[in-house]
Amino acid sequence: MKFLSLFTKAPQHQRFQYKPRYYDAQKEEMEERESRIRTELARERGQAVEEAGGHRSRIAGAFQAARRRSNPSQSGTIIMIRLGALLFISVFLIAFITWGKPVLYSLFLFIPVYFFLRFRNR
């Protein structure tokens, strides 16, 4: 292995390249004041101006609209189905621990009978 590493280049260190930025606080304040004055003038003229925080209200509105579109009765039935499945599994586990394999065999017998009775009328 050492023989192969003689013919390859050794990795060089990575150089840190820092490019400083120039920050002018007075220029920043002046631009902020100008933008605030422009929005106030646009409001006085009656022009529609979108504020910087306007996207927050759109996002909140989208969540509220989605909440209104969801069907609360459907979520209630889903909760009941989950609760029933959890109850069935817990009762099955307790019966399996108590009586053993006969409960497992009766489950394998019960499932086809259940589906037969359920889909017989269709």
C-alpha cells in the first residue's frame, strides 16, 4: 500500500479566503428611511403597496383555508378506526398470552369468515 501512495499527490491544505464586506451604517439608515417614506407616500396616493411582512399573512391565511377545507367528520371516523384497531390488537395479545396458539388459529379462521360475511351482500 505504501508503494502506491508514493505516486499519488498528497492532499493540500484548504486555504481560507476571506473577502471583507464594507458596511456603512449611515447609508443603511438612509435607505431604510427612503423606503419607509416611499411606502407612506404610496399609501397616501391610494396605491397598493405590499409590505415586507405581507407574506406572513398569506401563509397564515393558507393554513386557515386548509383547516376549513378539511372534513372534521372524516377525521373523527379515522380516529375511531385507529382506536378500534388498537383495541383489537391489545385484546388479541392479551388472549394470546393467556391461552396461547389456539387464539392465533381462531384468528386465522375468523378473518376469512369476517370478509365472507362482509362482502357477501355486495
